[in-house]
Amino acid sequence: MKNLIFIWAFFAVVAYANVIGRREIFEFDEQILITFPSTFDSKTIEDCGTGNPEYILQLSRLDISPDPPQKGQELRISAEGYLSETVEKGGYINITVKFGLIKLLQQTLDLCEQVEKVDKQCPLEEGSQTLDHTVVLPKEIPPGRYTVDAHVFTKDNKPIACFKAKTFFRP
């Protein structure tokens, strides 16, 4: 069974509810969701690593529905890509989350811990990758503009993937 790496960055945010919850922003049963802007017709997600040969993961398809995401609704993420080499334990995600101009979070996350939250395992094998995952967005997301920058690296600091996201939740 193949694994999809690009989603680490996305689900690093999803997995960070406990940090955000403690700051009284919003809590999602161990999931927060802020989505990523795109080179794939998405209003929300941008894969800033696609086309750059330095990045280990190259996406061929990325769909989110609805796009842009809506509070209180399911959000479906579906993607396909190719991983040019196996990714061993020790990889990490550098993530920055902003609410407007306010930096809510800047942290480094363990990559393998994050992929386990979407039913994947390390090592992540070289080859074709797929992902189809659905999360429910809570109604309690505070209105405003959210921005996420996520950069994923191997244990040897080789870039795996890069995602940038911008979304606005209305009152």
C-alpha cells in the first residue's frame, strides 16, 4: 500500500487542535483544519514544490471539496503523486499558522507521527502515492483569514514537499 506525502503538511495542521485549542481559538477533537492555496485549479491550495526537481514528492492531482472549505461541512481531500525516494523515520514538518497578521503557531512536527493520523506508516515507500480522506470542519471556527506555510523535509534536510494555504471563513 502506497502513501501520499503531500498531505503531511495539510494534516499537520489537522492534527494540531490541542495546541490551538489551548489558545482558545478552536478545538476539533485532535484536529484543526486550515487549508492550503494551488497550481491545481484550487482556490485554497498551492503546492509550492511541484515542478521543482529538488522536491521528493511531485503531485499530479490534488482536489479538495468544497473549495473553499466551509464551516460545519465535510471536507474531502483527494490526491495523487509520485515519491522519488523512500522517506525514513526522522522526517519533519516546519509549519506556521497565522490568523490574519497574528502568528498563532510556529512549530516543527514529527512527520511519521503526522502521517499515522491519516492511516499511513513510515517508512514511506518510493513510487506512486494516493490519498482520499475526509474530515468534518466544526461550526465553531472563528471567522477570519487563515494562512498556513508548511515545509516537509527528510531527516537529512532534503525537501519533500511545500504547501501554502489561504482561506477565509465567513461569520
